[in-house]
Amino acid sequence: MLEKADSEKQYRLMLSTPVPRLILGMSVPSVISMIITVVYNTADTYFVSHIDKSASAAVGAVYAVMAVLQALGFGLAMGSSSIISRKLGQKKNDEAQTYFASAFFAAVGAGVVAGGLGLLFLRPLLTLLGCSETMMPYAAPYAAWILAAAPVSCSVNVLNSTLRAGGQVAVAMIGVGLGGLINLVLDPLFIFTLGMGTGGAALATDVSYLVSFLILMLVFLTRRAIVPLRIGAIGRKWAVYREIVTTGLPTVFRQGLGSLAAAATTVQAVVYGDAVVAAVTIANKVYVLLRNIVLGIGQGFMPVAGYNFGAGERGRTWRSFTFTTGMGTVLCLIATALTAAFPGPIMRWFSDDPEVVAIGVQTLYFAAAVMPGLAFSTYVNQLYQCLGFRVQATLLASCRQGIFFLPAVFLLPLWLGQAGVQAAQPLADLMTFVISTPFLVAFYRRQVLRPAA
């Protein structure tokens, strides 16, 4: 049974536990949560791909809609949790409660508005995202169900992130994990047994969101969370919301640009046919699996860095970054080797269409070439964000799928044709790695060396 929350005990744990043990303890549940999330998102792609390639391409196009909703939910969640972990490190628990309550109810409201507008303009929206006439019958029901659950999907991110900000990563893992397992069971039932097609895949995802929401909310209602949810704690000053939004801007840009990048990829790929859209979508799902595991490790790192930075422990903050980056890079090297060695079997697991497999194999080779640097650039960005350096964090977050990707996806096909679409994201990842290096050097000089002088 989950124990009653003890904020003082958690404070001592975050500031005195050896960094490697603390990072591993915080990261493992976060990684499991992210893997489960990716698995049940990938399950949609897996089961839908067995309908036909147009259905698989449609799910890829609708990912842009999901990315917008994730931008709202994760933006408010990461903005508030970054502040919350630092407030807890400063022992300002009442202020932490204010930021949590404000972010939670803002997420519910944002989900209502975004979901409502999306449903109202559904077909024009899907057309704008590049859905062809063959994709539209599959894309419309999938997007409709995803948009209907927007208030839940946005707010569950805030609940999950607040638990992690308080160091309760295992509890957060249980909530997300059980919802994900339910999705895996319901996907084939809804899609094939009940004949709901792509709409069934989205409905299964909605049910998983609802289950996770109810489990996590129970933790707060029974006062077992380090940071309780109280309606009376809702911020009454715009400054609270401004700080949440500006701190969460890196995530909003990251996710929002992810939506724009997904739409741009579909628009550029559909020129070469549905097979290219399907192949790039599947290959990107594989890449997203690694990226989300890397992010899961980072989600274990961020509250540790926030707590210690808030408490003035700059040395422990830096050690948490270096240990996390080392661990993440080893993971990326392993993933590189596996992807380069088995691209064919990976693609055939999703699709038996020879054209889709051939295009996907080439896309995976491009991705594998830049995988080793993924952890470094990700953690530099998370370091700046969790410590409240909003401008730098937002700039770094805008690089991967914005500043570098958008020019690449539109310009490379002019010279390389179809291969340009496939190589756009890997090139953007390489450039993001390059630009992250001077940012880390600057952080070390100003925030680690200078205070110690």
C-alpha cells in the first residue's frame, strides 16, 4: 500500500543519496513508463498497418494532431514540474502546490478548447496535414476519437509530471503502465473483433488515458502525493501562469514543432506515394522508441537536478548531468548497433509490403548514423529547462524539429528526391548535437565553476 507523503523525508533523499543510485532509482520507473507509452502508441501503428498502407499512412498524418495536444499537456506539465522541483528544493511547499493546481486546471481547459476546435474543423484540418483521399476515411475517425479525449490526455500529463517532480516516480509509472497495458489488450479487440478500424485504435488509446487519469488522481485524492491537489491553491495572479508557460515553452516548442514536422514530412512524402509515408512513419516510430527511452532517463534526471540546484548544490547538479549523459549515450550506442544490424526484420515486423520495407530500411540507416549523439543533445536541453533557463532551453528545443528540420525537409528533396525526406530528421539531429556543445560549455563555466570560485 502506498504510504502517506512525507516531504521532509523526500527532501533528504534527493539531497543526500549518492547521485548514481538516485538517478538510477528515479530513471528506471520513468523509462518503464516511457517504454509502455511508446509500445502502446506503436501498437496502433502495428495493428493499423495490418489494415493496409493507406491506413498506416493516415495514422502517421494524424500524429501531427496528437503532437499539438501533447504540446499543450506536456508544456504545462514540464513547465510546472520544473518549478515545483526547485520550490521543493527550497522548501517552499505551498508555492509548489499553487503551481501544480494552476497547471492542472489550465490543462483541462486547454484540452477542452483544442479538442473542440479540432472536431469542429476536422476535415479541413486533416487536408491541411496532407491526408490524401485514400487516407481520409482512416484518418477522420482516428483523429475524432483522439480529439474527444483531449481534456483527459492533457491533464494526465500534469498529474504524472507532478508526481515525478516530487520524486514519486514509481507511482507515476504504475498509473501510466496500467493504462498502457489496457491499450494493448483493447487495440486488436476494437480494430478487428468489433470492426472499428482506425477509430478503434484511437478509442483504445482514449480508454488508456482515462484509466491512467483515474489511477493518478486517486493518489492525489487520498493525500499520498508529496504535492497535493487543492482547488484553493489555484493561482489568482497572471504571473503564476506566465511562469508556468514560459518555463514550459521548450516543451511546447519541442512538441509543437514535432506536430509541424510531422505534417511537413507527410506533405513532402505523399508526393512519392503512400508507401513512402507509411515507411517513414514506421521508421520514425522505431526512432521515437529510442528517443522516449532517452527522455525517460532524462525525466529521472530533471527532478534530481531541480531539487539540488534549488538547494544550492551545484556540484551534485553537474554530477547528475554527467552520469545521466554517460548512461544515455551507452544506450544510444547499443540502439545504433541493433538498428544497423537488423533494419529489415524491424520493418517487416510492422509491414509485409516489400516497397514499404525497402524504403523503411534506408530510413533506418539514416537514423542509425546519428543515434549516438541523441542523449547528449537531449540532456543539455533538459538541463537548461529544469533549472529555469527558459530562453536557452527554448532555443535548443526548437532546433531538432524546427530551426534545422523544416529547412532540411523542404530543401533536401530538391536535390535528393525521396531520400531527402528520409534524411531530413537525421541531419537535423546532427546539427542539434553540434549546437548543444557550446551551450553545455557555457553552463559549466557560469553555473558550476563560477559559484565555486
